[in-house]
Amino acid sequence: MNVLAQGPAPTSFGHDSLLVIIVKVLVIFAMLPLITLLTIWAERKVVARMQQRIGPNRVGPFGLLQSLADGIKLFLKEDIRPVAADRWVYVLAPIAATVPAFLAMSVIPFGPAVRVLGTTTPLQLTDLPVGVLFILAMSSLGVYGVVLAGWSSGSAYPLLGALRSSAQMISYEVAMGLSLVGVFLYSGTLSTSEIVAAQHSRWFVITLAPSFVIYCVSAVGEVNRAPFDLPEAESELVAGFHTEYSSAKFALFFLAEYINMVTVSALATTLFLGGWRPPPGLTQFDNGFWPLVWFFGKVSLFLFGFIWLRGTLPRYRYDQFMQLGWKRLVPLALGWLLVVATARTAVAQLDRRQLVTALLAGFVVVAIIALLPWGANDEAKEAKARV
């Protein structure tokens, strides 16, 4: 396999044969469940290590097949539907949550253009001029499955979990979208492959570090993972929106959650960590299968971060969670966006020292805005009322 390390040009898409397209679709469709199984195994092992336990060690070497055994068990269990559930919506909700999760990965570049059996094709199913917006749209559509599941179950706890999930998506989608605008300003495009190409000399995580931090926090809230797993809070809602689900339908919700984790990790890798490109200083390792190694290595780091957070931090209170989104992340993202836009405009008019000084001053102002005690008086009043 020969690799064209410069990456796929936008015009290289849309010329693949039907066979190549089918192979790409099947590879992505098979890869995502496989990554899900490995991530579940790794999560159980890592959290067990944190809690001084052993974790899965019975099925397969090192317990690697335990997730597969659990999945087979779920699909073979009896499917129970509540009497009060809306029949068709109850069945369609898990599908509505899972299908967008798969579609979002169709515009992620896993590597540059390669030549296989005399055919040159990018390691990417397709690309769009608004590829990043397509991913955000798919992640937003996934919440419809959650909301429909909560509403159609005919139970109070799932409905409350669905309402929480919709409010959570709206709150953190705003901060996430604002954190990505800086990437668009620096790359001049919304195409995922072109954003990777724009990072050939420097990754955007260096230039846009505050955007990266805001994105990471928003991504955890977007995929309903601890410490932001309020729609599934077992101490309050039993299991949240999927309380009344069992068998294969519950497995689909489980699969969608972990595929969404992979999607936001792959998007962070693409937008901030150079995508499939090697780290600075290792540019000689950009041929053969190395681009795939770099890409999935970076994605694995993000997935480990999700696991680390789950085993480390307690769950937020819901009011704290909403305050973090609206009173911290959104003002910080707006302030940093103003700094980035100003810097991009002034870069042609100021010398390097003046530009660095202006950026530092802007960063200090944004940090002060983010650290202001927004809502401190409200919390004091609530504490006083409780006493």
C-alpha cells in the first residue's frame, strides 16, 4: 500500500468505484462496534484497577471477549415492552439514536490518499464542504432517540431523563459550536480533510488551546458521560431514559453512547491534534500504516480520558451542571472567539511582539470573565434558605 502523505485533495472524492465504496462502508460499520467492545473492556479493566479489583478475566485472554459475551447475552434476552408504552415510537427510538452515530463517522479522515490494487482512494468515506457541521448535526439528531425513548416508555423516570438530555444537549452544543469557530477561522474551511491539511506545520491544539479545553468539557456533556451523566443518574432516575428498555433495544442505546464517544474523540483528533498526521519531529513516520496508528492512538487517548473521568469524579448536581455550561463555558467561548477574531484581523497590521502582547492580554481578560463568581449570590441565597 503506497501512501500519498500530502493528504486527499477535495477533488479526489466522488470518483471511487462502487466496490470501493461498499468496502469502505463495511469497514466503518464493522470498526465502530469493534472499538465499542474494546472500549467497554478497557473501561472495566481501568476502573477495576483504580478500585483495586481484577475486572473481567474469564472470557477470552485477559477477558477480552467479555464484552462480546455480554452483547450476545443482551440480544438473546427476552424483549419486554411496557403496557403503557407507545409501540412504534418505543421500537424506533433506539434506531433513531444509533443510526446518526454511525453516519457521523462517514466524513472523518482516517488517513491520506492510498493506492491499493492500482486504485487511489482517500482513507475516508466521503468529504463535504461543511463536514464539521454534518457531524454536529448528526450528534444533535441522536438526542431525538433519547427524547422519544423517554416519552414513549410511559413512565415518569424515563421522561425526566429525556428532558434532562434535551436541555443538556442544547446547553453544551452552544459551547461546543463556539469552540470550533476558531478552528474554522484559522483553517478557512469546514471540510475535515482540509482542516487536517491546514495542520501540516502546527496543530491547532497549540494555537487554540482554550478552544480545545472548551471542546473537551463540552464533549463530555454532549455524550452524557460521567461526571455529566445526569440523564442516566441511577441515584435519582433508576436508569434514566432507557429504564424501560431491555434486550437488543437496550444494547442499541449502549452501542450509540460508545460510538458517540468515538465520534467526539475522532473529531477532536481531526480538528485539534492534526488528525492522522504524526507528532512534530516524527514526520518521517507518515507512510505505510503509520497514519492509521497515529489517528487511532490519539482517539484512544481521548477514550482513556472518558474512562479516567468516570473513575475519578463524582456526578455534578443538575443546577451546577447547567451553571457550568451557561455561566462558564459559553462566556469563555465567546470571549476567546473575540480574541481569535481580533488576532486574525490584526496579524497583518501588528508586529510579532505587539501581537503576542495583545493575545496574552485577551487571554487574561477571558480568564477573568470565566472565573467571575457568576451566580454566587444565588447559591448563597439557596444555602441560607436551606439552613
